[in-house]
Amino acid sequence: MNLIKKKNISAAPCDAPNAQHTAENFSSLLKYLILGVLFGIVFVKAEIISWYRIQEMFRLQSFHMYGVIGSAILTGMISLQLIKRLSIRSMQGEKIVLKDKEFRKGQIYGGFIFGLGWAITGACPGPLYAQIGSGYTVVLVTLLSAVAGTWVYGRWSHRLPN
Amino acid sequence: MDQLINWIVQPWPWYVAGPLIGLTVPALLIFGNKSFGISSSLRHMCAACVPANIPFFHYDWKKELWNLMFVLGIAIGGFIATAFLANPDSMVIAEATQQDLAALGITQYDGLLPSQIFSWENLFTAKGLVFFVLGGFMVGFGTRYAGGCTSGHAIMGLSNLQWPSLVATIFFMLGGFVMTHLLMPFIMQWVGF
């Protein structure tokens, strides 16, 4: 038990690593809630949580989703360049850490499986939450199923090609 | 003021939404050295609720509470946008998509999601089994196996010029195309459309 714990605390916990050293209390966490709220509003107002928009995208019948994803990446890229070149620090004064992603076969197999699910649910993980908030409460079932899928991966990941 | 409200309730074009979404990347880094990614929230829920002695779920999930706050915010944002800023007109869907979907049996366009699929009545039917249970499972299993979703790989990863994220993004799209063009016609028939 102890061994398991020790081994995995050192492992990178997720794809969204939190590199901050300073501890955060509840009020400090509130800013992520507010950022999430703004993000959710954009999701709904740009209709990217719509099942129909995802269908349009995969049928190559509308530029909308490609425009959203493409301009988001471009904005992110420019921002990261500015952060790197101007050595911008975090609000706590820490040096901003960007971890490199390692290639694994999972990006191929897992990516493909996610794509299959993306086309039928009409949602990636972020939009799932916005769909629920928008009143499509049955999407809670999709979310629970996604949690189950994550759990099953965690349980049997050591047996999967990676 | 009226003009502003009129503008807000309209659907937002891609060149407004995309940059706003992209700005989340520097915002999270500057707020607290956090890399953008949403599918990790699913992992944190597993770690917090059912770790079941699985090494993959034994880490300090409390340090990642920010991610759960962020997704809670997304749900609240979804509620605010729908309850107070909703588009009064019905959604405009590409003519060609409407025709394709009609051929598959989707004929109602009354919201952001088709009510013919996404309703509680369908939960215990073949439609529910495929679109919620199986679909959700593939989203959760696939993103974790791939180490991220559209936010972690396509936006954060590509912004940071990570080639493994490019591989993941290509396969996200490939999976979507295969489902839409090759499997969907059979699935729709099977679930009774």
C-alpha cells in the first residue's frame, strides 16, 4: 500500500499538470471557478457544445468548428511564445513550467476510440459539463459513463499496449 | 446597451469564440502555473471517489481541486448562457448536414442537441445504450488512454508545439470521421431510427 502510494505520487498525475508550489486555499481556487464560468458561456454561445455542430464538422459541411479550434490554437501558441520570450511569471511569482508530452501508442489507440465517442455523443469532456448546465440533464449519464471509462482504463492500463 | 445585449444573445462567430478559448491557456498558467486540460477532471473524480487501490488513481487529487472547480464553472456557465443569454432564434444548421441527418432519421432541430436522441425516455433503450452509455465510455476511456482530450492535446499540446499531441489530434479526427461516415448509418438503423 505504502509502496503503491510512493511510486505514484512521483508519477505525473495527469495531462493537465499543476506545477504550482504554493498551496491554494478555497478563495484562491475561486478564480478557476470564475474562469470556468466564462469558458462555459463561450461554449454555449458559440454553439460548440451542439451535437449538430460536431456532425457538421465531421461531414466537412461547415467551417465553424475548424475556425474555433484553429484560432484557439493560434491564440494559445502566440500567448505561450510571449510567456516564454518575456519570461512572464505566474501570479505567485513562480516560473511558468511547460511539460513536454511523451509519445505513447495510447495517443493512437486511445485517440481513435475517443474520436468514435466524440462523434456519437457530440461532446468532448469540456462540453459534457456545459451540456448538463444547459439543461440536458440526461448527459449526466454520459458523464458518469465517461468516469467509468476512465476508471476501467486506470484498472487495466498495465495490460494495454502503450 | 440594447445593441450589446442583441449582440450577446446572437450565436458567436468562430473568430470570437476561438481566441477566447485560446486565452484560457495563458490565463491558467498565469493564475497558478496550471496546464489546460479537462479530461483529467474525470480521473480526479475516480481518484476521489473510487480509487480502489489502483495505482493509477493514487495521487494527491486534492492538489488538483482547481480542475474540478474549473469544470463546475463550465456547468454553471452553461446554465447562465442558456437561462439568460439564449439565442431567441433556432439554430442554423448547414443545409447539407440537415439532409444527411434526415436520411439517418434525425428530423428535429429544436435545440443544441437533438431531442430525438438526448432525452431521459431514451435511457433504457438501444438509443440510450449507444449514445449515452457506450459514447460516454469511449470518451472517458479514449481520452485517458490518449493522455488528454481536445483541450489537453489539440489546444494546449498543439499550442506548445508538441508532436505527440498532433498524433493524438489526428486520431481524434480519424475516429470521428470513421464513426460519422462508416459506422453511424448502421448504428442509427440498429437503434431504431
